[in-house]
Amino acid sequence: LATYAAVVVAGTLIAIKLWAWAVTGSISMLASLVDSTLDLVASGLNLIAVSHALTPADEEHRFGHGKAEALAGLGQAAFIGGSAAFLLFESLDRLIVPQPIEHTSVGLAVMGVSIALTLSLVLFQRYVISRTRSLAIGADHLHYVNDIATNVGVMAAFIPTGAWGWTYADPLISLAISATIGWGAFKIFGGSYYELMDTEFDEADRKRIKDIVKAHKEVISLHDLRTRRAGQNSFIQMHLELPPDMTLAEAHRISDEVEAEIMKAFPDAEVLTHQDPAGLEAMTPLDRK
């Protein structure tokens, strides 16, 4: 639903900004138009990626399809970064050869509508992210937060240009927009890269997992804790150290109880435990973590 909403909003913004750019000739309006076009492309990629990521695990993809979101994020980052470079050169050209802006009132009205639509979408996306932790929606959310800043910047360019004829405001605002878009591309790339590389949970979440395990009175310790994320899904693996004289049935019961407690704290996680007799020697340095 969030991806469909983003596509509709981006398409609407492109239509009204294209008209406003044709009327005003503003380079900052062109920058905002390019930004919205990027949003539409990115949202379209997200629509495909999220639909694929939500496909249940199958025989060829036992861990699901969650990494489709991260792959889409890398594609977005590359496309957005190239567009930021294009805007940078266009803005420098307009800075060297300034051109007047016409019908500034039209530009201000269009930006006001754009801000209202984008703000509504951003609030909805924030709710979706809090429920799903979707990397793709998070990347899309960043686009549209930047879009709000872009629209405010364009309005800021129209005011001094229309009131005092200061033509340099337009390309300067466009330069700032291109820098904002470039920074957003870098952040999207970073988040996608770390997920594809199976980066561990942060230390706070790892400590939370350890505390849950150690809270079970029959667990002596744990080692070889490994964590990663793929889209909305998380994967947690560890070795539990249990009394060596315990029966297999008792060890299985304890493992089930530990896994259930962890899944309460991490509802989207797949938890896998291995039982070791406490005091087992020949653990590797990685195991001791």
C-alpha cells in the first residue's frame, strides 16, 4: 500500500511541476521536477522489490526473498547519484549565465501543493516503517523527506527572484538540492550495502538477545551468536551451553523456550539454536563471541 501511494504521489507531482517549469523556466523548479521523477522511478522499483520480497520462501530461496529490497536500494542509489551530478552541472551553467524567472506566483502555488501531498505520504511511510522495518520503504521515505526540503528550497528561490529580481537565488538553491539528492543517494547505498553484506545487529540488540538467553535459569551460557537482516526478516543463530548430563528431550525443551522468548522480542526473526554441553573444549575464537 505504501509503494502504491508513493507511485501515485510522485506521478501527480511530476505532472504539476512539469507544467510549472514550462511556465516559469526556473532551474530550481527543474531540479524539483528531476527529484520527483527520481522519486517515481525509485518508487516503481520499490513496488517491484517489495512485492518480490514479500513472496514466501520456496525451494530455491529457503531464506525468503528479503534481499530484493536491498538490491533495489543499490539501483536507486546509482540512478539518484547520476541525476544529482546532472543537476550539479545544470545549476553551475545557470549560475554562470543567469536567466530570469517568470510567473513566480504559479511556482509558489505548485510548491505549496507539492509540500502538502509529500508531507501526507511521509507521515504514512513513517507509520509503515515502524510496523515493517522495510529497507525499501525507508529509502523511499528518505527520498520524500528530501523532496519536502527541495520544495521549501524552491519556494525560497522564488521569493527573492520575484520580489527583487535576484536571479542568482534560483541556481544556488538548485545547487543545494543537487547536494541533498547526492547525500541521500549515499545513505541509501550504505544501508543497502550493509544489508547485502549480512552486517550484524547493532550492539544494543545483540545485548538484548544475550540477556534474554541468560535469563533462562537452565541455560549456563551461550556463544557463536550470529545475526543478520534481509528485508523485513531477521535471522538469529547461536549455540546454547547446557548441563552435559541433560537428556536430549530436556535440551530440546529449553531451546524451544529460549527461541520463543527471543521471538517475542523480535517478532520477524527466524531463530535457530544449537545445543552444546557446557565446558566443551576446542571452541574457535569466533565461537567464544
